[in-house]
Amino acid sequence: MPVIKALVSDVPELNILVNSAYRGETSKKGWTTEANLLEGLRIDEATLYGYFEDPDIIILKNTGDNGSITGCVYLEKRSPKLYVGMFSVSPLLQAKGIGRQLLIAAEEYARQLDCHTLTMTVISIRHELIAWYQRRGYQPNGEVLPFHHDKKFGNPKQPIELIVMEKNI
């Protein structure tokens, strides 16, 4: 299915998808889980609703044949760059090309905004995920950031740092 813009009416389903991709037992069925690194939710509906109120943010979604959301990506214009976040694919559907489609759509959206660099943060010890992004042209830029202190995106089970990765298009 094509990647299209998510709607505010998608918030409940996006909330379930993102949390299932990152945390809890369901996330362990995929290779992108953070359940061993973080406790708690990855996102909540209030935060998602807030994203739809920000004109610099768009969420793209991929849907299956039955119309259910199978993947999503958060994109925020931070001129002159486009920030890529909340990149999620259903753990039961990973390694089927959905993530690749979402990244291609993110790059197309960046071009529409005249942003020539996509940027993201990745947990520094997620070596398999970093390698996946590198195979798609993203490279660490040398910047290291602390994990979010407000615990809004989960409670770390160990010290966590984020690396910044970028791709020029």
C-alpha cells in the first residue's frame, strides 16, 4: 500500500502501533524492540494529538490491505533539515519492506519542503538499527545527546545516549 499522511482520527491506532513496536512483549516479536532498554510507554495519545496541532509536523502512515496501519514515521521540519522520528513498523510485519517505503516517502517529503538533509537520533547501543540506517545512507554526524530527561518517552533501565544520524539528499 502507498504511504500517505496520517489523520488525527488515526491517533488511537498510531498509539497502539508505536507502543507495540518499541515496548512490551509484542515488540519482542520484531527486531527493533527497546523493551530491554526502556520501561513504560513510547508515546501516548495526548502527545500524538499535539503533533497534529503543529504545522511543522506530519506523520506518514503505511496501511495494509485491510486498512490497518502497519507502519508510521514522524517528520518535523527543523529548517534547513527534516527530523525523522517515531519510526515504527508492526513487529509482526518487520523485514517486509514497509520501513524502506516509509523512509523513501520521508525523503520525498523532505524534497517537497526543500530540505536537503534528514536527521534522526538513535540509541547508541542499537548497533543493528544503526547498521540498518547506514545501509540506507544515514551516517552518524559525531553528535551525541543524552536520552530525554523528562521520562516522557520511557524510563531507561541503564544509562542511554542518542547518536545523531543524517542523510543528505
